[in-house]
Amino acid sequence: MSTATSSRSLPATPPRRHAGAPPAPRRSIDWRIRFAVLSLIWGFSFLLIKVATQAYAPFQVTFGRLLFGTGVLAVAMAVRKAGLPRGARTWGHLTVAAFFLNALPFSLFAYAELTIPSTLAGICNATSPLWGMALSLVALSEDRPTRRRVAGLGIGFIGVLTVLGAWQGFSGLDVTGTVMALLASLSYPIGWIYVRRTLAGRSESHLSLTGAQLLLATLQLAVVTPLFTTWPTTFPVLPLLAVVALGTLGTGLAVLLQYGIVAEVGPTTGQMVTYFIPVIATAAGVTLLNEGLTWNTPVGALIVLAGAALTQNRPRPAAPQP
């Protein structure tokens, strides 16, 4: 549910085509339609989390989500005959990536939505590019700051303070749930930076790496969930369907859609999905869950998105000299 390359579960940068390689095959469905579907899926994920946690413990929701998402990736890997990656070092790096890009943020969002609206969780998710910008200045020596990007960082966090109603002393705000949602958003860029430094440029297909990553995240939750929860005695249908949808659509299908879009039109266009997610999450929470909405929430969200857009702005490479 987050994107700085727009992906909560993508383990590496999009595949590069070598010079002289054949162009990517045309898709039967226009990329704009797939982009809209991806935006809707990730935007509605926060509503689905809220519905699911009404009957199941947060760890159970996350485990179910990862289990069904892994199932979708396993089917895709079987169809495309993509095997799992090899090498203990690769699996070790994927274990860390699975924790920061899947197990930890998914669980934090589920716990956060026990006490905060899904609208607020969706807006907190939009701060990932801001966290990513701040962290990249420290961790990635090649990612140089510009005045515009630094200004975007400042504007974005002003937007966060607006959403949270800082001038009111954060009255009426559940601090614990909000902090969890913000930490979930921070977890994504930590994972992305780790992946960029350890797994980028691997020879394995991205489907193979992503499938392995989700499998490892599922195993992590399979260990944690029984330790902190008890097996549910009932299985209400609507929350169960929400978990299934979170996994099959919000985790499995969304990953496949995202990689297809990035491969076809590039990461710059692909990452634009980031700016639609909080809008859809807010609309879904207000209209379908009757969540309250004060003026500072949409205004602050717009400021956050404006700042995030500026942080993604990078200078164009200089034209080669004749």
C-alpha cells in the first residue's frame, strides 16, 4: 500500500532492457485501465483492513493476506515457469526485505486501524515518499538533494501536521494508532533502500524474487501469529472475504499489475499511483464506513501529496556534448 517505486512488496527495481533487446510485448488491456484498477485496489485496501480487523486479530489479518497473496504469485510463477531464486545470501536478503516490505508494515497498519480511521491510515501511507527522500539522503550517496526535493520534504511534513491537527494539540487523535501507521509508511523505504543496495540487478526474474519474498513474509507471520493470538472460534463471512480480497487482490494481483505497468511505461509513470491511493482510501472510508471527515484531513492530504511529488522530482541528465 505504499509506493516510492509504488510497491509494498516489490523486491527490486524494474527490469532493465539491454540495448538491442526486443520491445516489451503489448498488453491486451491498456495500461491506463490497469493503472486505474491498481489505484482502486490499493486505495480500498485500507477499508478492507478495517473490515477484517473487526473480527480477526491484526496478525491473523496479515497472515491471511500474505497467504492468499503468495498463492496468487505461486500460480503466476507456475504459469510463467519461473523458479525460486537460489543461494543462501539471496534468501537472506529476501528475508530482510520480506520483513520491512511486507510483514512489518502490513501488521502495523492492521494494528493501527484498530483505533484510527481507514482514511487516516491511507493518508499516512502517502508519507512513504517523504520518508524515502529523507532516508535516501543519508543512505544513498548517489541520491543527491536538490532545493526542490528538500522543499518538498518540508512541505510534505507540514501536510502531515495539518492532517493531524497540530495546532489543536492533536486533540481527539489516537497517538498510538497514528504512530503505528506512520511507522508502517517508514518501513517501506527502509526496505526499498535495503533492496536497492543488496538485490538490484539480480539475474533472477522479478516474479521469482517477489514470490520468494512473499513466501518468506508468510512464514514469518506463521511463526508470530500463533504466539500472540488464539485461533478464532467463528469465521464471519464479510471480514473473511476482506482478508481474501486483501491477499488475492491487494497483495497478489496488485504486484503483477504494478510490474506490468512499470515494464511498459516506466517507473516514473508507475509511481504516480501513490497520489491516487489516499484519495480513494478517503472516499471509501467516508462513503462506505461513515468515517468522519474534517476540513484539515483533505487539505493536509493535498499538501502531503504535493510535497511527495516534489521529492520525486529529479534533475534531467545533461545532454551529451557533441
